[in-house]
Amino acid sequence: MQSPIQRNAYVFPILLLATIFVGCPQQLRIGELTSNTGRYANREVTVTGTVVSSFGLLGQSAYELDDGTGKIWVLSQNFGTPSKGTRVGITGRVTQGVNLGGRSFAVALRQSHETHY
């Protein structure tokens, strides 16, 4: 027969892992995000891709990521702009109908965490 301490030894690690996974933003392929924009609107997600284009304006910048399944623009303020060809992972909030520097973006990610190179 197991003691209460032995039974609880299994419960704590399971609860810890569940807490960690619930708090993590959802990792998505860009193609899934752009084809189901309404499902992810105003939610924080993480995507990984290669920078294919970028521009900056007065402390704000935008760069386009391509992961092979699709492309999406990332709007960044105070996080910097990675160079073209750089592979990055970013976390941001899915935003619709954004204007930046005279350009309009139907769907974009507003970066909320530091870029992972």
C-alpha cells in the first residue's frame, strides 16, 4: 500500500507540467493562422519562419515571415528588426486591419515578446 507522500509524488509533477503548457502561447504554422484568421484573432500565438522582407519607421518596424506554408507580417515596436534571411521565432497577438507607415496589413502579428534567433 502506498503512503500519501508516494501518491502525491506523482500528482505534483503532472500539475506542474499542465500549468506550464496552459500558459504557453500556441505554436502555429503561418498557413494555418492565415487561413483561419477569425479563430486566432486577438490571441497570442508563436510562429517560426525566415525573414523575407522588412522596413522601419520611427522606432516601429515590420518584417514578413515565411515558414513554407504561408507568409505573415510582424509589427514590432522596440524589439528591433531582424535581417533578411534570418530564421526567427516570435510571439505576438493576431491583429486584423492594421496600418503602419502608409501600408495596410489585413492580418499581422503585433509582437509581444523578444524575438528568438
